[in-house]
Amino acid sequence: MYPQQVQQYLRTFFSENNCQFVNDTDHYLTVQLTIDMDKRIMNRPYYWQYVESVGAVPCPSQLTLITDQTKLKDNIKGELVHFGSPRLGQLFQATYEMGAFIQMFEQMEETINRPILTPWLGVNYKISYYSNQTKEMLHSLGINLMNGNIITDFHASLSEMNIASTMPKNAFLLPYVIKPVRGLERLDGVVENVIQQDDHSWAEQAKKRWQRDIRVLEFFYEGVEERPECYEMEKTALQQQYEARIKIEIINGGLFYLK
């Protein structure tokens, strides 16, 4: 997930949750949180207990998030946010908890009398490779529910459109031919194919390191007839450290009606 993708995700997340932008550049943003968002992501329970108990005027936080440190020219202080960072993971989790599925409509000029909108299913996936090291990737896919056409980097395409949760006046929504659940199955297949086509030498390398460390462990206990409990604990720990695993998660998704 590139810095510009992270930046776009942050813009979408905070704008959809009614947080105002104080500064918004292509490499960092400062956002004024709402009370609800401050309570959700800033970990200030005692402050809010105090405010609510004495009836004080609430002062939600401002948050500065930096997505590309190399472009900073001024002495901007804030959190560095990238794919895999704790803050971005927290926002992914907040998105999931608040409702990971949305319905949006592309907005039309009022001069268009009867806009016709086509249904698309968009899904953002996170693929994680685990062993002694972790690699994470984000894939944004969209499928046209009329003809089955699939496009990658769907989120970037949406960022170039004017979309909102309200349906344009007098819009005609084409009924989908492909049911969303079938569309999701097709997108799942695309993600699985991405994994199959990927380079998995990392798993073989992890297996070799695992075997090497097992040999070292066995060397230390060579000649010991009754292995102590710590031997089994160390052996299990090595397996957990090096065992190759792949995890696919849906971060969020939605039904989008586009022209």
C-alpha cells in the first residue's frame, strides 16, 4: 500500500465520519476529530469521564498524520502512518466495527434528467504472509454486477469520482445480473489467484531457517535421554516462529452505483 493510497484512505475515513480537515496535503493531513471519533481512537477514557461527570466543555483532539516523510519541508510534528503501522491498523479495525459495508452513488449534474447508474461491488482485501517475518499487501477490487468485468485498484478509481451516500435525483438504478454474493466469490477467486501466482520463496527460506534452528536445538540436547520440558517448549516456539501462514481479510466493501 503506497503512501498516496494510505493518504486517500485517511481522507475517506475521516470525511465519512464527519471530521474536518485543518490541513490536507499530498503527504500529511491534520484533522479535527469529532467527540465520537476522539472517544474511539484516542484512548482518553478518564478525560471523557471527567468532562461528562462535571459537564465541562468537551475539547476533542486534533490529529496530524504523516504519510510520506520524505516530502516534509516544514517542521511538522505528527504520527508517521504507513501500511502495517499501529494507527492505520486501528483505523481498519474502527472501520470494521462501525460497519464495513456501505452503499454509495456517483453524483450527476442536475442537467442530466434521468441518470442511469450501474451497480459495482467493491472490496478491499488485506493479504498477510506470516513466518519469522511478516509481509502485508492491500488489494482493492471491483466487479461490475451487470457484465462481470473486474478491475484492480478500484479504490483509486473511486477517488476520482464524486460519490456520496445519497442517490442522485431521478436516478435509475440498473438491477444487478450478478448477485453480490456471487460477485464476492469471483473477487475471492481473483485474490486466491494473486496468491498462487506470487513468489513464495519466503516460505521455503523460512522452512530452511526452521530446520537449521531445530538442528542447533537437537545439538544442545544430544545424548540427553530424557528431554526436559523446556526442550519441548523451545521446539514449539520455533515452529510458531517459522511456520508459514497466509491470511486473507476483507477490510471493507460496498455497493457502488456508477455511471
